[in-house]
Amino acid sequence: MAIPRAARTQRRTRIQEEKEEIILEAALDVFSVSGFRGSTIDQIAEVAGMSKPNLLYYFRTKEAMHRALIDRVLFTWLEPLRAFDANGDPESEIRSYIRRKLEMARDFPRESRLFANEMLQGAPHVEDELRGPLKALVDEKAEVIRTWARNGKIAKCDPYHLIFSIWSTTQHYADFDVQVRAVLGPEHSGEGRFEDAARYLEQLFVDGLRIRHS
Amino acid sequence: MAIPRAARTQRRTRIQEEKEEIILEAALDVFSVSGFRGSTIDQIAEVAGMSKPNLLYYFRTKEAMHRALIDRVLFTWLEPLRAFDANGDPESEIRSYIRRKLEMARDFPRESRLFANEMLQGAPHVEDELRGPLKALVDEKAEVIRTWARNGKIAKCDPYHLIFSIWSTTQHYADFDVQVRAVLGPEHSGEGRFEDAARYLEQLFVDGLRIRHS
DNA sequence: GGATAATTTGACCGATTGGTAAACATTACA
DNA sequence: TGTAATGTTTACCAATCGGTCAAATTATCC
């Protein structure tokens, strides 16, 4: 008889690694659109191209799949903020942070939407991570920004709301993609869309945060 | 025998008005958190304090409830943008648009989340409205902004992305409320939160869009 | 090649889903 | 006050939900 995956202690099989990858990929497709409650195991199984019991052989519950997915996304999602360098030039650090976040919205829109879905539902599965590691990281970087402002390198501003505004403006292009596309129309829905956004956002934030000598 | 509501042609009863209001209120509670697929009629019925068949007497399907809700929200949601005055002072128009949007995020977070949920799912129920009335309104206001920029009243910028950035930054405080709360911590989660946000955003946008003489 | 472990499947379970039918209760109005 | 229209409830339906089980199949390793 097969031993349930979670109870196993030995190393993972080649098949396990492959199948789990396929499943998480399919789960990302489904969860990112319909959220946790709105998604069904059958949907995911169909996208993954395997039977439902087979899926449940690798992840014993729907929650286990969702958790595995969230854990993975949460880590990579914060990488741009981790790369935010206290010793770099303020203006170029902010500029490249915006660019990195925008690239993630372009290259990983499903991950962005998965996270957004979780937030909309009140973060029932990740509230601890928000209050713990996330808050700690943001606190650290906010202090960096605050120091820059104190030293006159950028305009005085609330560092937390600055971070929020970078998050929201960049992720908007992933989460509200339909709306952006509908408003811009077919003529501006190509790849150049992200270049336009990057140019605009860099102007907004860099000019908005530059010290005024007037 | 009772005639299904949708087939009726006569004017609405007092009871109808009251009950439909109660139902939509409950539906907003539920849909805004769990999205369309993730919400159940039973949940809504429980929140509304009435039996499921009674609910279905007023709205014959789950979709009908959702549609009624979306239609109502969509209209009021665009009011701040409609109020955007082409003849006003650019700086104060942008300033008060931000403030109005932020007030809506504070006072109607459920409406914001309902809309966000719909966007995340690819706007299956409102794509026509986005491409039609919404695009038309945005096009009109974008032209106003473009004229301001051409006449040197504000910095040159892409008016569409400007509007997107105001939408995203303000709605963020409703849609990602959990995250904002978690990051700011209990000490900054009071009412002053929105004042801080307003101050920061006005600074960001006004300075970011002001003409530079350097 | 055979034994053993890992994987896959079809049949199935109880609970929940969106929605219906019809009996029953209440209201509005002449 | 009677009665017809409106409103509410109980009982129920087929479909789908998350998940289990045992049998069948495949991969692994000596």
C-alpha cells in the first residue's frame, strides 16, 4: 500500500518532484483566478491533466496545496524588497525597486493575483507571516528610507506609505490587467504597455520624492 | 401563487424595497470577501437573516444578485472621476480627486473589494462595461489631463497611467487592508491611518507632477 | 525476473451546492 | 371583512463538493 506523502520521511522520488511541480503550476492557474473558496480540486486536476485521487495522493487536502503555493510565492515575492540596498544611491535604489516590482507584475501575474486574492479574503492563511517576517522586513527598509529623508537625500515622507504606493502601483498591472487592457484599448495592450508604465512611475516617484529647492 | 420578481411589471412593494436592500447588503458582505464563485447563497441568506428560498424569491439566481450589486457599485464608483473638472485648477483638481477616492476606500471598502474580486477573475460579468462606459469616461478625462500638460500646467506625463496610479494607490487601503494593518502594527491602525495616507499621496502626486524649473 | 514499494484509477461517500415545488401565511385593497 | 396578490417556509432535487478506499498498474532495485 502507498504511504501518504506527508507521512513519508525518505527523500523524494523523481516522479514526486515532477508531479508536484505540475500540480502546483495548475493550482496557481486556478487559485489565482478564483481564490481558495472558489476553486475546486476537480478544476485543478483537469488543468494538471490527472485524476483527482492522484492529485490527492501528492497533496492530501486542498488546503495543503494552497499552503505549499502560498509559501513558495511569499518568499520570491519579497525578493525585490530584500534587494533594496541601504548603501546604494537613494534615487537609483527606488528606481530599480520600481522596475523590479514591475517586471514581476509582468512576468508573474498569477502569483500577484494569488496574493491579492488572499488579501481580499482577509489573509486567513497568511496573517501570521504578514505580522511576522513581512512586517520585520518592511520595518527594516522603512528605517533606511527614513534615514535618507533625515539626511536630506530624498524629500521627507512617510516611508511605509511610500512602500505601499510602490506595491500598489506596480501590482495593479497584474491584478487589474483586464481593466488596464480595456481602458487602454487594443492599440496600447502590447508589450510596450509595461515600458510606458515604467517610464511614468519612475517619473512620478523620482520627481515626487526629489528635494525641492524653491 | 407568487409571481417571480423579474417577470413582474407593476411597481415595487414596500416589502420588496426593504428586503432587496437587506439582501444586497448581505450579498455585498459575502461577495466582497469570497468573490462570486467562492460565495454561497446559504451564506448570504444567513447574513441577511432569511431563508434561502425567500432570498431566491427576490433574486432568482445567484448571478442576478451579483449583477444587481455590481451595477449599483459601478455607478457610484466612478462618481469621483466624473466630478473631475476640466475647468478647475489642475493641482487642486488632482488633489481633491485623490482625497475623494481615499474617502471612498475608507467609507466603502466592501464595494472596493467587490470590484477588485471581479477584476482578479478577469471581469467575466462586467467586461462590456469596462470597454464601453468606463473607457469612454477615462478617455475624456485623460484628454483633459493631456491638455493641462500641453499647456504647461502640470508636468508632461501619460494621463492613463496617472489615473491608474491614483486608482491603485487609493484602493490599496481598502483591498489590502489586512496587509496595511499588519505592517503598520496596532499603533498606527487607527483612524489617523487615512490622514497619513492622504498627506503622503498628495505630496507624492502634487510634487511628482509639478513642473520642474531646474 | 521477481519482490517490493510507489503510483494511478474507478467506484464511492456524506456534505454542500444552486435551485424548485407546493403548501402555508401575510398583506393590501375593494 | 373577504379575497386576491404577495410573501415565507418546509421538504426536496440533481449536481457538485472535498475526500476515501481498495484494487490495479507501474517503477525500482536486488
